[in-house]
Amino acid sequence: MAGEQVWYWFRELDCQRTGNGFGANAIGFPAIGEWSRLRGVVLLQWQLDAIVAMDLKRREVMAQKAVDRDAPEQKVSERPLTSRLFDAIFPTKRK
């Protein structure tokens, strides 16, 4: 399948991705061109467009994971939960 081959190529390019300390860099045309030359692959326009689109989506996913990881945990209360506090919140029903 043609799409499967493009996915394989993208994964190979993705493994060589650089970063800048703030996140992943895009796989630029110079990197794609050099990879293509080294591998002897002549990319069709749709294949190049697909690699660029996959790169954009990959960086969006990576950025969202970083935001989720860095988000502070929300505290419900400053007070630690103790047995007395639990009993006060959830009193037993006695009749």
C-alpha cells in the first residue's frame, strides 16, 4: 500500500527529529530532501504533502502531551482528609 510506505518514511524521518529545548522541531524540507537523496527516494507531491501533514499532527500531539504533563494537579481542599473530616462530610445515618 502506498500510504503504508509513506508512514514508514515518516517514522524514519521522525526518529531523526531535532529539538530546541522547548519542544520538537519541524522536519524541514532540507531534512526531507537530504533523507530522500540518501535513500534514493523521489517523492511525489502527495507523498511530500502527507509527510508534512503527519509532521504537523505529530508536533500538535507532542505539544498537548507536554501541556497535560506540566499542568498542576488541582487540589480540592487544602485540608488533609482525616477520619474526623470524613465523618463530618459523610455522617452515618442513625435512627
